[in-house]
Amino acid sequence: MDLNQFWEKALGDIELQVSKPNFVTWFKNSRVIDKQDGLVVIGLPNNFAKEWVEKKYDKVILGSLRSLDEKVKKVEFIIHSQNKPLVPSNLSEKAVADNETQLSFTEFKIDPETNLNPQYTLQSYAVGSTNELAYAAITAILASIGNKYNPLFIYGGVGVGKTHLIQAAGNEIKRKSKGNVKVRYVSSEKFTNDVIWAMRNKRMDTMKSKYRNVDVLIIDDIQFIGGKEKTEEEFFHTFNALFEQNKQIILSSDRSPKFIPVLEERLSSRFEGGMTVDISSPDFELKVAVLRNKLEEKGIELSNEVINAIASKTQKNLRELEGILNKVLFYKEVKKEEVSAKTLDQIIDNIVQKPAKTTSPDQIMKIVSNFFEISINDIISRSRKKEIVEPRQVSIYLLRDILGLSYPYIADKLGKRDHTTAIYAYNKIKKEILKNQMLNQKIIMIRDIIDKG
């Protein structure tokens, strides 16, 4: 039985233990990447899916795998994306293939020595009020590598430009030093995989040489090492070795060090011992600046009306912004005409999904309860358990935000509570999603399930 057949059989068992919406949401793009020596490596499409499945379904998955092969002892999760480029719904796959070579989207090769993508430069990084402090910290480091803001810890939500900025810093250091300053960039996922490989092959000396013989170490999404004992231990010693030699360390995360779950205190204190800065959601002006930078890179022009419409109708994610822009430019290249207001609205609506107008309060509460794997009775109960309070407050937030229901109605629907309870819950979640990326991602996923009906 090959890996695909093995995973399909496991999924059949997992499906019986997980609600249908959750199974479709979390497992539809999963696959087994490797299976040997009792270890099964499962690939998931993005960071959030990996973190959620690892936290919620690790035991379920392990049990299903062991029922098929009792030699399985452990499961590891990695990011393994097979995303395809966005294609306008009115264009055939043949049209995509025929026009692929005409598109002016430059492909960049990763530098094998530094692991940096040369596409990310400081010149192409748009600076605004939401990211100016992080940018200033990077420029200060460039003037005095290892002696200013060490470590530098940059955090912010998904798609706000963290990866661009830290890779741009690495590329700028390499350019200014003419390659004399040794830079290495990796994701925390790659660092973890290297630790696993070194342990399995008894090559820890190779691992240490790779990461400690550098002048600048840049690690993206460092939050994912939390709870991985051996990875944390190796990073702790790597951190100390570099820090004691005044080597520069730059880290990114989706949250502040103090909010990284199960992160060892000794690591958290070291992260907070340097400079910690956040990048918040981009405002309108920054989104316009990002769009103009992207257009300048591609050598393509769009009208101010189209640029402003894209910037105003996207929410908080620069990746979403770029996705819309790429789709607009693809349409323009294929159709050889300007994008109409109607077409632009269709493109934006396809990416920035809106909830179905027929959604009912009961449907929202059912979807929330299924997502958190509790009952609706739990949500409307008087329980103050954390695992109940959060779904209850999320339900209140979504009932208000999606359907615009009154606070008295929501309070009555959620167990005949006082309307001030609904007000408090709504405002709490509204503020919390701006700083708690995990909560924000949960709500995004729930909205996606609601949108799909």
C-alpha cells in the first residue's frame, strides 16, 4: 500500500470521528509526505492548518494510523502547499496555458547559500504608519549588525509583510557586505525538520555547523517551535552561541513572545531581551502604496480608480491584496482590455468572500458549535469554562457582525442573558482579533464555512 492509499484509509477512519465541516476544512488538502521508522510526516497547506490540526487532532490521527500500522509511533506535521494560481472563472485552463508565457510576473530563484528570495528588497517594501517602527529597527540594524537591537523580534498577523521585511533585511546585508557577511534565512518549519533529520541520522554536528557558523540568522514564524522540546533546546543553544559572539538574530512571529503557547520561559525571556516591535494591519494609504510598488515592479499601469477600489474593499491582509491584483492583471493580459467596475467587483467578491444573505442565527450557532466540537446547549449554558466561553463569545460576535442582530435579541438567543453581556462579548472579540492571531484565524475559518453554506 503506497502513501496515498495509506492516508486515504486513515482519512476514512478520521472522518468518522470528526464533524463533517471540520473534516472538510482541515483535512481536504492534507497528505502523507513520508513514513519510515515509526514516524509519519503529514503535509498541510498552511501554518494555521498545521497548528490547528497538530493541537486538536494529533491523538485522533495517531490512533487512526496505528490502527492501520501498529509500527507507527509518532506523527509530525509540516507545511506542504500545492496551491494553484488563481484563475478567473470565465477563462478556460487552456487559456491559462496559452497565455502563461505572456504574463509579466517574474519568477525569482531562491539563493541556495542564504535561502533568501531576491524578490524581497527594502526598495520594494512600502512603509506606512502601521509598520514604520519595524522598518526603522531594521535600518538601525543595517548600520550596526549585531550591536543594535539583538535579537530583533517582529510580530504581527498573517499577511502584514513580516516575511518581506526580514528577507529584505537579509538581502540588503548581503548586498552591502558584498557577500562577506554570512546570512542564513529559514522558516521555523525548516529549522525543526533539520533538527529531526540530524537526530535521526546522528548528524547533530552538521546541524550545529550549519546554524552557528553564520553572522546573521533570520528565522520566520518562530512561534511554531513552541512545545517541540528538542527543537527548542537546539535553538536555545544556537541562540546563545550566536548572541555571545555578537551575531545578529532576527525573528518573526504571528504574536508577541509572551503569547506564544508552551514556549520555554528561558527562550521567551531571551526574545524579550532585545527589541520587540509589531506590524499591525495596513491602513488604506499603505495598501495603495503596496499596490503601486507591485505595479511598478511588473511594469504595468492601472487607473487610480481601480487601485483605490482594491485598497478600500480588501480587509487586513496584504496577501489578499496581492491575490486580487494578480487576478486583475491576469484578466487584463488575457482579455487585452481594462477591467470594468463590474468585473473588478466580481474578482474582489471571489477573493474577499462575503457571507450568504440567507444565513440564519441557528446556522451560525451550529457551525460555531461544530467548529469547536461542543454542543449548542454548551454555548447557551451558564458554564464559565474557557473552552465554552470562547465559542459563546465568538457566536455573539458573528451574530452581530454578520447578521447585524440587536444586542437584546442576541442575548436572548444565547440563553436569555442580559443585553450588556452581548455588548461586552462583541467588543471583547472585536478588540482581541486585532492582537490575537489564533483567534482571528479561527473566525476567518468559521466565516469560510458559513460562506460555503
